[in-house]
Amino acid sequence: MACRAAFPSSEKESSVSQRPSPNPSAHWLADIDSLDRDDLIERLRSLAAELDRVEGREHARAGQQVLIDDLTGLGNRRDFVRQLDTLFSQHRRNDLPVSLILLDIVQYINHHGPSAEDRVLRAFGDCLRETLRGMDMSFRIADHEFAVILPDTPVAGASAVADKLRLAAAYFLVEDAEASTRFDVSVGVDAFREEDEDADAIVQRAYQALDESRAAQADWGETAPEK
């Protein structure tokens, strides 16, 4: 049946299948000889406007793809920088609080090996999506580093969200794993301050807090009793 549908069995079928598809732009030119100069100019302007709209939609679609991390489906670093700059400008104008959480799961990756890396990164991306509020924005900004921007949230609220993420990650089930898998997540939290001159200031402070969290986890790992 599939072959008969793909290859016409008669000359009549063949001639029908080879009939050219109608040109969607043909109606613009069908009666061009009957148009006066002003009508022709107006029709060409309308056609140009329609082409601009189509091109704009294609550019927008391509732009969205450039801002997405292929592995996790979260925003990527470019999107993170863009969103943070936008919120910093809003913070300066309206004095609304904006907080940032940086998260690192590299210790987990190092412990379980590269074979589990993609699976774990995807699972952690799912964990962020399922745990965060709708207004929060999550990104994968480096190999094992993630960021969460929390609009209209002071640093105390961001710290509470960070604790919630730690707890959620600790019991999040990795796909195809035999049991719930514990993510040892390092976290750095900070918020925009009045004296900040640009969005980089909050990123630097959050990374400093993240480094302190990494060091604390490393010390705990060295001194923790064996199970």
C-alpha cells in the first residue's frame, strides 16, 4: 500500500501528482497589467510588509533557539546575562529587589563519573523547573553550574529558596537510576545592592559565596565518617 501511494500506477495519477503547487504570491501579480501606478506601488508595499513580518518571525524563532541550553532546556549563559542586565535596569529605576542563586553539582559529577554526566545535568534541570516558582528564571551557565534569578525577591527569600532547592535535589530521582540520588549542591546567594554600578557586582558576590560553599562541602567530605 505504501509503495502504491508513493509511486502512481497510471499516467493520469502521474500527471495529477506532478501538477505544480499554486504559488501563494501569484495573486499579487495576476492582474499586474491592469494596475495603475499608485495601485502597483501600494500592492508592492503590502507585499514588502508581509515579507518583513515573515522574516521577523523567523529571526525571533532563531533568536529563541540561541538562548536555550540544548541539554537541559533551560536558558543558557547568553540568556542569563541578558535577563540579569534587564532586571538590573528595572531595579535601578524602581528599587525592586532582585536576588541571584548560583548552584554547582560538580562534586556529584566527579564522584559518579562522566558516563552519568548528561543524565544528571538533565535531571537537575528538571529539578529546578519543578521546584521554582513560575516567576523565577533558571539557566545552565557553565558545564556544571546553574543560576536562578528571582525577581521581586530579597536575599532572605532567596536563601529560603536555595534551602528548598538543596532539599529537593537531595531526594530527586535521576531517570534510570535504581534509587533516589543525592545531589551535593554547592550554593551561593546574593542580591542587588544600592551601590551596585552594574549587574556584574551581584554575580561576583554570588560566586564568592559559591566558592565558600564548595570549600565547606569539601571539608565536610574529608571529615565525614564512613558509612
